[in-house]
Amino acid sequence: MTVMDRPASIADRLDDKTLLRSESFIGGQWVTGTSSFEVSNPANGEVIAEVGDVGAEGARQAVTKAAEAFETWKKVSPFERARILMKWYDLILENQADLAKLITLEMGKTYREARGEVVYGAGFIEWSAEEAKRVHGETLPTPFPNSRGWTIRQPIGVVGCITPWNFPNAMITRKCAPALAAGCTMVIKPAPETPLSALALAELAKRAGVPDGVFNVVCGDAQKIGPVLTGSDAVRMIGFTGSTEVGKLLMRQAADGVKRVALELGGNAPFIVMDDADIEKAADGIIASKFRVSGQTCVSANRIIAQPGIADKLVEALEARISRLKAGDGFAEDSDLGPLVHMEAVSRVDALVKQAREAGARIVTGGKRLDEELGGAFYAPTLIDGGDPKMDVACHEIFGPVASVYRIEREEDIIRLANDTPYGLAAYIYTRDVNRVHRLTEGIEYGMIGVNAPMVGAASTPFGGVKESGIGREGGKWGVEEFTELKYVLLGGVDG
């Protein structure tokens, strides 16, 4: 590996037509790898960047730098940490257009959605900057005479952060901002599909005054980098967003060091529409939840459960909306949906739809690949009606632009079906009956529930799931507390 003489600003080179060449960011310096990998635009297959792979050795260097920086960063006043974070926040908003271009280029979502992601991600930095000044302990009563007790919260240490490709900007800020606010240092391993957004955030963090070694980005092979993060004694916590399968692997690896883990894993979100719901609003909510990022979100509606009395009207309303959605390049102004992340994702989604058709479900609209037609990893926005709730498309996270409707009458059966999954991340309920709201929200097993609302995430609220959808919470005060240790102090011999 080689240290570069000057940092390469990714955002400054977006308009350059030559291939981007990018390095990892370790200890405040840009470091090349011993090998490299390509990053492609899923809308057309064009290679847009060549990124150095620093492997296990680069990960070890990053952990060492983060551990060294922690000894200083943890002592920095929370007011100063807040000031630096707010500068980072300001720089991200100033560079919103360039950061959004990177997102659209490397993962395909529409430029409109990408700009929204940048603002959404920046919100976690703003909130965490404010929360940094509110991390405090409490005074406690004690059973001992002439004594005093209190608690303090201190940063946990170096955090290994492994992030996904579907929100390459916001999934980093949602983890890193509260960690930095608490006084932790970071080693970030971005997804190989989307490293450019992470490196651009590193560049802006450096400009904001984040000290060298506090924010490190290592790019490369996860099978080489991951074990370094989970196995190092210097790393005290692992934060991960991704599949449940990988989350379980990381949890097993982290167990030897009894590291804290914060895992945001897979989902199988039910979208429940009761017979008293506003059908038009429910249909709008399904479109917003299901087709955002072409269905590639962990909280996307996966199973639409409707009572039979209103199911036909709901399907009709959805068909009208879905048939108008247009898939296309994320930079095209008339595109409603961008591509899937790669061709393997297209094949997987297509296989789920074919299996549903073979199982007797009706394909109302869509149901076909668009890769040959559009020249990229595209799949038609699709609506499936009926079929068995045990079909693969109902039991597995679709992660594509496919909505499927299931007709269930009794409330207790709806709750049973909603819970008939190992996952429990997000769920949605549309009803105008407040008694139903209480029964359903208390009966279904999910960490987040939107009632007459298709979005559940915000910087100020807890984000996370139950069962095999994860451990821990991101966002709000809970997100910052995840990165702290609670210490109790008892002072004896107090006169009085």
C-alpha cells in the first residue's frame, strides 16, 4: 500500500470524463491498495471507478490509527465535537448535488431520491451534534449512610462500521454521527458496490476538522477486512446494516471478544389495510413504501395484507398507480424508478415473480425484466394479486419493485400472518379505528410501525427491529447511547 501525497477529492472530479481512481482513507491520508476493483453504474453497466483494495493489512492500519486517535478524541469537549459535526453537516449540504450524483452513479437510485438521501443522512449529523451536549449521567440514591452515587456515560471506543449499498450516504452518517458525538472513533467498511459515497464523506469530514484517525474508510474484500474488525481487541463495537445471514456471522465472530454489536438486518414488512381504511391514501402509502429506491429498502412493504371487502378496490387503485411508474436511468427527469443494484438482483426478483405465477397468483401488471429493453439492471414495476401467503415472494425479502396482495378477513389471522416470519423490522397499518390501532400495534411483533404513514425513519426517532431483524437502535438519543458505556460511581465517607 502507498500513501498518496495529496488527498483526492472525489466530489471535485465528478465532471471529469476519465475513470475515477480512488483510495481508502486511513489516519487522515489517502492510501492505495495492493489490488483494485471496479465500480459500475447499474443503469448501463459502465465502469465509473477503480478503487484500491487495502485488504486485511489496511484494516489493521485503520484500527491502529483509530485506537490512537481515540485517546485524544474522547477527551475533546462535547461542545467542540458538536461544532466539528455541524461543520461537516454544513459541508454535506453545500455539496448536496455532487454527493447525490455519486449515489445515482454507483447504485442507480433516481437523482431526486439521491438528493433526498443526502439531506436525510445529514439530518443524523445535525441531531447527533446537538445530542453530543446532552450525553450525561444521573445522581442516584444509595442505601449506604454518608455516601453518594452517580452514573457517567463514556464512549465505548473504536467502532467497526460495515454499511450497505442501498443508502451509501445515509447508512454511514446514521452510524458514524452518533458515534463521533459520543467520542468514539470509526473504521468504516463500505459496500464494494458503493465505496465512492463513503470516500466523499471522508473528504468532507477532513475539511470539517475531524482529526486524523477519527474517521477511517477501508475499501476491499469483506472476507479479509471483516475478520480484522471483529477480531481486533482494539475494536469494542461492531455496527452493521445488511442481511441477517451476514449479521449472524459477524455476531459469532464478535462473540470471542464479547464486543457490543448493533445490527440492522433483514425485514419482511407487512402493509395491513383494514376495511375501514381510506383506500386512496392506503394505495398512495403502498407506492411510497414499496417503490422507493425500486423496492430496495429494508423497511419496504413486502406483503400487502388486505381484508377481502376492500381488496378489489385496493388492487384497482394500485394497478392504476403502478402502471404509470416509469423505470429508467436515475438522471432522467421522467424516471420514477432506477435500476436494481446489479443483474443478479434482477434475476432473483424475476425468479420470485415466476414462482408466484406458477403457484397460481395473478400478475396484474409488470412481471418482466427490462434489462434488454433499457440496457441496465431494470425490472418492471409489478403488482401480484392473490396466491398463497407461503409463496417465496411472501416469505422472502423481495428487494425489488414488486408488490403482492393477500386477502385475509379476521383480525387475529392478520396478526398471525404478519408475525409468521423470523423478521420484525417495520410494519404498516392503515385503519381509521383507534381501537384497531391499539390491538394491531400491540399484537404484531415489529420494532417500528407506521399507522396511516408509509415512512418510519427520522433522525429523532429510534430505528431498529426485533427477532432476526437486529439488535440495538439508531437515531434519537438512543442512537448516541448505543456508543457509550454506563459507569456507576459510589463515593463513601461523605460527612453530613
